[in-house]
Amino acid sequence: MNVIQVHGIRTYAYHGCLEEEKIIGGNYIIDVDVFCDFKSAAIEDDLNKTIDYVDVKDIVVLEMKSPFKLIETVAYNIINHLKTKFIQIDKCRIKIKKINPPINGDVDFVSVIVEE
């Protein structure tokens, strides 16, 4: 199986359970791993037979725009959107990092990883 990775997608979004998170927002970094067979695309050098990195990034940015309480929800939404658009996907792994979360203490980020 092959993997396409699009890592370090930076967005600003309004996810969280606290009211101020919905108003102020915060920085996020998203990593996407898409597992699929792109051998024929490689042999034929044909972008139409694989998954375009630009489309992956665009889907992540679009899904991050809709505010939710949980980044877990957003991760599943990204996976569902990717799998709907690209039927050749066998599996996806999404990692969402919430930078400087509003929790008591010095924490660089919290993250979730969803694989499906």
C-alpha cells in the first residue's frame, strides 16, 4: 500500500468548548496520511489516477472553517469528506494539533489522531 502525506497544514479556526475559543479562535496544525494504491498513476505519470495534494489541503481548510466543540469531530469530518471525494482511499489518518490550548499550565499543544 502507498501513502500520500500532506503535513503541516496551518489554519486558524474556532473550535472548543469554552465561549472565548468560539470568539477568539486559535491556531491549528493538521497532518493527513492517505493510504491508497497509486502505482498505476506513478507508472503512467497521471495525476487523475491519484489524489491531488491541493485537494487534500483544500478539504482540510474547508472542514476546519466549521466550528465544533471537539477537534475529534473535525478529524472525522475531514476523513469522511476525503473518502467521499476519493473512492480509491483505503484508509486515512488525521492528526489535528491545537496550538496553545486554553488549559491551566504551560502546554505547547494538544492533539487527536483519528485513523479510519
